[in-house]
Amino acid sequence: MSARILVVDDIEANVRLLEAKLAAEYYEVLTAADGPTALAMAAAEKPDIVLLDVMMPGMDGFSVCRRLKDDAETRHIPVVLVTALDGRADRVAGLEAGADEFLTKPIDDVMLFARVRSLTRLKAVIDELREREASGRRMGVIAGAHARLGGSGGRILVVDDHARQAQRLLAELSVEHRPIVETEPEKALLTARGAVDLVIVNTDARGFDGLRFAAQIRSDEATRSLPVLAIVDFDDRPKVVKALELGVNDILARPIDPQELAARARTQIRRKRYTDYLRDNLDHSLELAVTDQLTGLHNRRYMQGRLDALAKRASAGGEPVACLVIDIDHFKKINDSFGHQVGDDVLREFAVRLASNVRAIDLPVRYGGEEFVVVMPDTRIEDAHRIAERIRLHVAGSPFRVLGGEELLSVTISIGVAASLPDEASPQALLRRADEAMYEAKAAGRNRVIARAA
């Protein structure tokens, strides 16, 4: 997978060296020589990764990283800090500034490209979620500001059978999170399927293969989006690279530094909460796209797909499908006499009564305005007529409470019923017959059910 990478360094020789290495691996490379230029390019070009030197005059890499992570438009871009510094304090400072990784000069090419591939995969997932969320915002089905989510208070699963190390991790993480320890991979996998924000796995466990466990997390549908932080021995480079290739989100060197552990855990939990936020917004937008917001019933768009499939199945010799077309009698008079608020109350109350009087397999739909449709799979016309009559009696049998229950209003409905014919493949023809039957019911005096067989 290729990517656009922004290389930021004030020393031209360093920029050219990294540019040559990345270009040889078919990455598109952008370059900047200082912090302000890097910020402007990141905002304008939206790179997939930023490789950022720490030691720059004026605005150093830590400051640039913080600025990138504070901006809603760039905070999702992975940042790898590159520096000659190798001290613990500098590494932790970089992670706390929001960096995703900290590479030391001279750069190990194997580690660089393993990290770039790992972060590129992550960025691709986030980009897709962000694009779908943006589409929802443009359509008006998602509202509100972009979330700014914290990384504390997470539920962390530690998978480690090294008792002393596990207890040390438990103690360190308990300061701001809710960690639990599992020593057996089978039990750990079951726990991971619950409400977990981060999995930390020891790749050098004695009783199980930590990398195999990480691979199981990634292959399981219920856990594949969970962030995984792998504890590794950095001297075992093949294992480090393999961990990243398997989809581990981050790696932590042994011996474990408490502050680095805390910083990496916060970063991973914060990112998970952000991706969860995007996924939740996407689910919400999809639900709104097929749901009528006033009544909570499905809408005409959703019904069309279901009805098309059922009509096609019926025309091929399957069970018949029936439709009810329902219109609230004198609804315009209700709006004109009592106002649109009462009209909305009537629609909501009718939707509740409708949904409670059809079967679990039926699909009640708000078709538009005061008109509703019920799609009834595996239903013959006489059965559909009986259910329609039950709905009519339930609506006419007791008045509707409107204006918060302060007023009672009598409401009636007219219903047309039709069922698919053996030689009829068109769902539009079925709906048209039910609609014509509904108009017959209104013409005959309203508050009645009429079925049209053909």
C-alpha cells in the first residue's frame, strides 16, 4: 500500500536521504524545512504520515506535533518523530505531544518501513470513516462538532503469564485506567470480545505464543478493530517487524518504562475512541437514511428494497407478499384545526399503534405525509385483510392523546389491501392496487378496509 509522506527536517541532506529511501519504495514524498511550512502543508495536502525531525530552529518537532494534534483537520494524521535524541524523557515527551512513534537516527530502514506500512493501514481505515462521516454531515444526518476525546479511564486487557511483569503493569495502569490480567489466551480472547479499549500482550510469554494471540485478535470479527500494544524485546528485530506486519498498533520495549507505557496506552485509547465515534456516527447516519425521523418507522427508501426482493421471490413461485396502504382520514383538517404540532402527535401515536398491531415479520413504513404502508411477507390476501381490520379497530377504538395528553382526539383510517399475483413481478403494480383499494375505502365513507384481489 502506497502513501503520501511529508518529511520535515531543517537539514537538506537528511531530507534528501529520507526522500530517496521512501521514493525507492514507491511512496509519494512531500518535504518541508521548518515547522510553520510543515503545518501549512499538512493542512493543505493532507499527507498520510508525517516524518518529523525534533531538533529544528524556531518551532521544534514537539511543538509542530502538538499543533497538528490540536487541529481537527490534521489530528488523525500519524506523526513519527525522527531525532538523534535517544533519552527516555525525550521519547516520552514526543509521545505525550501526540506522536505515534519515535525513531532514532540513524534510522533503521527495516523498522522505518514496517512502521510506515502499519500506520498507513491505520490511516486508510480512519480516512474511510472520516469520509463517510463527512458525507453524513453534508446530507444533514450528522450534526454537532467533531469530538475531542480523551485517553484516560480505559478498560485495558493485559495478556501475560509472567506474574511479576503482569502485576507491575497492573499497578502502573491502575493509576488512570481499569486494567485486568489474563494469563490464558483462550480466556483473554473471550474477555477481549467484551467492552475493552486496549489489549496489551507480552510477545515473549512462556505458556503461549503472543504473536499468534495478536493474530487471533485481528482475525476475529468481534475484536479486529481493538488496538493492540505488544511488549517486545527490541533486540529481536524479526519479532518486532512481524508484530507490526500482523497488525499490532504499537510496540513497547522491554524493560518497560512506566511513563512510556502510560503515554502509549493513552494514545491508543484516544484513537480507539475517535474511530468508535466515527463508526457510531456512520451507523447513526445509515439508520437515519432508512428511518423516518418523526415516527421512527422505516421510510420509503428502505421499503422499496425489501418489497422488490419479496415481489421477485413471489413471481418466481415463492410465497405471496401482501401490502396495506393506509391513510389517516381528514388529516389535513386536523392540521388546519389544531396545528401541525397536534398533527405530528397524531402521526407518532398512529405509528406506535400500527407497529404494535402487525407481526414481527411485517414491515410498517411511513410512505409520506399521512400515508403509511405495511409490507407483509408470506401473506395471503385474506390474512392481510384480517390484520388490516385489527389495525383499523385499534385506531378507531380509543382516542389519541395529543399535546402531552391534555387533549383527546378521535382518529380513523382507511386501508387498502392487495396481495401479489402469480404472474405479477412488479412491486409497483402491487402497491398501485393497494392504493386504489384505499381510495375506494375513502370514497365509500372512510374508516374501513377494502381488499382488491386483482
